[in-house]
Amino acid sequence: MADLAVRRVDFGYFVRPPAETGTGAPQVEPCLGYLVDHPAGLLLVDTGMGSHPDVDAHYRPRRRSLHAALANIGVHVDDIRFLVNCHLHFDHCGGNPTLPDRPIFAQRVELETAQHTPNYTLPELIDAPGLRYEQLDGETEILPHVVVTPTPGHTTGHQSLIVRRPDGTVIVAGQSHDTATAYSRDALAWQAHRDQHTQPLPPTPAWIDRLQQLDPARVVFAHDNAVWEPTHRRT
């Protein structure tokens, strides 16, 4: 099994308004992508924030461009060979137009929703000249030891990336959860269900079983600098 490094890419941050935080106060959140060093070529998960006057007024972003974000970790845009968007909202596909003529792996339902739902995303980000989508219908191994799996919830076509490494699986969970804490709650609830703990217990997404059965060593997120790690791992 190849030692596939997974590196964070910092695309800046935005300010989520009080109406969206549930706390009555604004909240500053990072916008993160992830780079997978694969023998077949560099794979980038998410490309940062797109720009539009209405979006900028609502979220007040401080962007780091795709070129600058990649340069910060010693990579040039031309080095990217594969692209995965966890979903196609503006803050995850902002740099897609900069990456034509590469396979962009997306769930078919996500692409169709983005193309046909008003105000779902910024159309110019997903319909730019030269963009080449590889449409997936469910879980798919896109490269050796790299698997895309559906994790719907935030959007119907949301997907996460599974990277199998010798020292344990890394899951790039995108916005399956807004925070590592939220993922931890679902992982603990999943364990309680498996332990046949007395009810009532909180419900969990159907797909959490797939992720937790992989015994992940790390789970990383698009809008949280924190990383989920298990209390202990199975051997």
C-alpha cells in the first residue's frame, strides 16, 4: 500500500452570519481543501471560494486564491492531475475554472442539482469552458487506495474521500459535518447503537457505519481546523 500523504490547503476564511450559526452571533470559519500525493498524480479535494457581490456581502470572505494556497505548500496549479469536490456550493468549487481538462469526480446527483437548481451555486464555477466531469453513481475507487463515497446530508450529492494509508485510513469528510465535534457525536452514537445501548439514542446518518467500519485514523473537514481521531483504534 502506497504511503499517500494528505496535506491541508488553506483557502482563507469567511464569516457565517448569526442567522446561520444557531448561536445568535457571527462565526468565523476556515475554508480548507486537501491535497493527496498519489503516484498517479496530485489529487485536490475542493478548490476554495468563488466570488460574487451578493456572496461577498453575505459571508465577508477573506480568500486565498488557488494559486496562492497551493504555492503555500510548494505546489503549482499545473501539478494538479485530479479533482474532487465534496459538493458544488460556491465555497468548495471556486477554483474549478482554473483547472480545465482534468477529471473532476462528482456524484451525478450533485452535478445535476447544481446545474438545475437556482441559487444553488455560482453557475460560472461549474460550467466554465474545459471542465471535465467524471460523474459517479455511488461509491467508486477513483485511484488505487483512493475511494469516493457518498455522504449525503449537507447536500443530496455530498461525498467524502477515503484514503487508505499504511498507518491507517484518512477520511476527507468535507462538509459531511461542520465540525470535528459534530462528527464525534455521530461516531459515539454509532458506537452506542452497536453496543445495543438502551434507547432512546440519537439517530445517525446511514453512511456513518461505512466510515467507522474503516477504523479511520483521522477524519478531516472543510470548515474546521480540528481533526477527529479515535480514542483508540482496533488492531
